[in-house]
Amino acid sequence: MNNIKSFFKNNTAKKILLFFNENPNCIDTAKGISLWIGSDTGLTQKCLNQLVKEGVLTSHQTASTSAYAYTNNKAVVKNIEKYIKNIL
Amino acid sequence: MNESEKKAKYEFLVKFSKSNSITAFRKLCSKVLKKSRCAFLDSDYRPVNFVGKECNHLRLGKYLARLKSSPLREYMVFKCSCNRVCLSFPVIQGSSVYGHVLFIHLKKEPRKSIIDAVRIFMDLALKEFQKEQELTKLYETIRPRAIALSTIHTIHRLLSSTLNMDELIERIARLTLQVMRSRHCSIMLLDESRKYLIPKAIINLDKEIPKTDPQYKKIKLGVKLEGKVAKTGKAVFGRNVVCVPLVEEDVIGVISARDKTNDAPFDKFELEILITLAEQAVIAVKNAQMYEEQEKMAYGSIKTLAALLDSKSPNTFTHSDQFVKMVLALAEAMKLPREDIANLHYAALLPDTGKFSIPDEILKKPGSLSSKEYDIIKKQHLESLKIIEHLEFLKPAMPIIRHHHERYDGAGYPDGLKGDSIPPGARIMAVANAFEAMISARPYKGKKISISQAIKEIEKNKGTQFDPETVDAFIAATNNPEFENIVRL
């Protein structure tokens, strides 16, 4: 996983992480998440895929739906939470 | 006024003093009073939110308190300890005085008309603040619920996209871990006797639990937490565990989540989420169970039909079990979608129904056929397929049965299809069919040859009789010891 700080350089990724930090139980599609964070769906999709690759999010794939959720990795979640507390 | 009322009023004043409406109020007041900074005092004249540096507001508050023993309901113009003009304005909500706004060190005593304007600004600010408060409340209460609702909707979509029970149960368990933020999840279904719970999926984030693990032992109804929940049909909610029944008229199983990833206790919101997820899961499980039953009925019907055909002429219209296994193994190797594999399975059980009305003398003729005989085969092949076309569930399998005598180069029958226009299932069946014919000893199919010779023969016809991709998968599969067991007739 990259340095957490680097995720927050991208505004959409930052919004996604703030969203999941606030709503860790959420599972939603790229379209749904883009609605919650008020970002473009395409950009959101791109960031979601990147965050899945980095292990910050997990994806649940079926033939018709791709949904995204926060990682269950305690250490990653804790680090992000800590970082968010510092920047807000 | 009791302590809780005081606290509520104080909190109201703190929020009000920091609200956007106060920013607008200040701007308006700065126009008329030539002073934008103001301080807030609660109904006991204690400072709430300092804005301003000119004066010691705490002292001023005490000074005001001495002036009036009861909360002021009207404005007051007075001079502070440094003998400069100050204006105190009450913040009134309904019949209560919540506190005061204090403008300190004004240049001169404000006129009545200015006081009236400030009063109007205050009313507007309070109304705006109330709207702000309502919106905040809506945001705080509705947004999490809307997000939860959207999550449930997404879960519904994820669950309804499969009818395969094993896949579904695993998916429910993974989604439960996700939404409950838990480290452990188990799903158990009642057996047919309804006396035992059978663990169907147990997932632990810290370690993989094999099906042979004691945790997978069946649980008697009424025993352990899960057994009790299944027996009573009531959810159990504790610090580290949430267990809810799966109910569809009767209890059909239970779903439980244990140990949150952040070690926090489960809350009622999460219980609510798991109950809703369980409702979705029940629908999906019931659908999968119905699909399984339908599939069993379909296989039963096909097998009955195959047995009937076999009784007329053994091994003519059907093939061996090995043939079916070989076809399915090839389909798996070629990563065909699950639904296509199921249809291929149906087709493999009845591959040669098309031969039904072909005369025996042609069907069992040793050696090659004349062009006239070949024409009869093509015509009768299509005629015979009409026997099964009324079986609705066989419709997706029909193209496979119809076209598995096509050749990749277009020289096959009945339609002379070529290349990728031949259904993938039919291309697989063509390879398996030819292979089985070569390695089995049937009087009308010529001499039996060895498996290695048959493999060479298949490879030789790659790209002409057979689809190259299927042949590659076939060759790769023959190197698998498991495949060798399948093809040994």
C-alpha cells in the first residue's frame, strides 16, 4: 500500500476515504458512491479501482454489479482514521 | 429552570453563535451599528462564545447580572466598566430567553430605529438558524439511513445475481462481514428434519476455516446461541455478537456476526442492518433452493427420456457417463459461464436425440455413408429434434444438440455452420463425441483405437473438423491425471 498521504492528494479519492471513514458499513456501486460524495461517476470509478488495488477498499463483483466497501484490515482503517483526524 | 433545560439552552446558544445566520446578522449589524463584533452571554450572563477583544466580557456579564436579577426580555443600552456604550439584545425563542447578544464599545448610543432594525435582523437570524438546524438534523438522521438503504439495495443486487447455493451462501457471509465490520460470520441452515442447524459457511478474517473443522459440526436446535435463535426465532444482540434468524414463514436458519474489527461493541443500528440483510438473504436462499429443485426435476426428466431412448436402442441416442464428465471437464477448462455449463450438461445427457428417426441400417452401417444416406441423416436429425423441443428448460440446450455435428471448416451438418458461428457448447461436444467414438468399441463405429492415438487424431483435425481453442483445452486437459480417470472407459 502506498503512503496514505498520497491518497489524499487526489480530491475524489479523499472524498471517498472521508465517506468510508464516516460510513464504514456501506457497500455501494460506483454510481451510488459518486452520488454520496458529489463527484463525477467516471472519476469516482477510476479512484475506486485504484483504492481497491491499494487494498484500502474491497470490491464485490458479480456479472451485473460491481460494489465497493471499506477494507476490513484493522491497521489500514486505523491509519486512515488517524490521518483524517489530523487533517480535519 | 432545571439543569437540563439550562444545558439545552446553552448548547442552542453555542450553535447559534457559530451559525451561518449569525455571520449574516453580524454583517447587517455592522451597517447600522458600525460594529460587527458581538459576544454571546447565556441567560445567566455567562459568556458563551467570545468574539472581540476590547473588554473583559466575563466581567461585563457579571456587571449585567448585577443590573438585572431576572433574564432581560428587552434590549438594554448601558455603559460598561470602561464607561463606553454597550448594547445587550435578548435571544428569545418562544417564551424563553436563551441568552443575549452583546455589542460592546459602540461609538454612540443607538437610536430607536436602529434598535428596531437589529430586532428584525435578530428575528431573521433566528428563523434562518432554525432552518439550518432542521437541515442539519435531516442530514444527520436521514443521510445514514439513506446510505444504509442504498447498501441494502446493493446487497440485494449482489445476492440476486446468483442462483448457485454454495456461491450465494459464501457471498452472504462475505457481505455480512463487510456491513457488520466483523471478524467472524457464520451461516447455518436447518436440515430437513428441522432438528439440526447445518453450518453452510463460516468465515473468519484471521484464519481460514476448513469444512473439516469442528465448527462445521451440526448444532442441535436449542443448543448454543445459534440453536437458541433458530428455536425461538428471535434475534440475539450482545457486545460481541449479533445473531438473527433467517425467517421465511418458518425459521430456515440463522446468520451471526461476531467480534468487530475495531473491537467496539455492536450497536442497535447494526442489529437493524443484519435483520434487513437476513431478510434479503432469505429471499435469495429460497430462490436458490427453488432453482436447485427445478434443476433436479429437469435432470430427472432428461434422464427418464434418455432411459426411454436407451431402452429402444442402447448407446445410440445417449453416451456414457464418462462422455458427460469429459464434456463438463472441458467446459470448466474453457471457463464457460455457469449457466452455459448447465445447458451443456443437459445437452450432453441427450446428445443424439437427433438420430431418433434415422433408420437403423444407416445408423449402424459400418464404414462410410453414401451421399444419399448422408442426406437422410441431415434431414432426420432435424426431424428428431422436434421430440424434445417442447421441453422449455431444454430450449437453451437445443442449439448445442442441433449443431454438435457441425465441423469447424463448415463441412458438417445440419446447417454447415463454420468457425465461431457454431455454439461453443457444440464445439466442445464435437471433440468429446469424436474422442469417445474412437476409444470405444462399437460395432458400427469402426475399430477402437488407444487413448493416445485418439488424442493425436483430434489434434490432427484441429482447425478443420474441430475448433482449435477447444482442441487446445482438450490437449491440456488430457495431461491432467483427473481427466485420465474420466476418459478411461
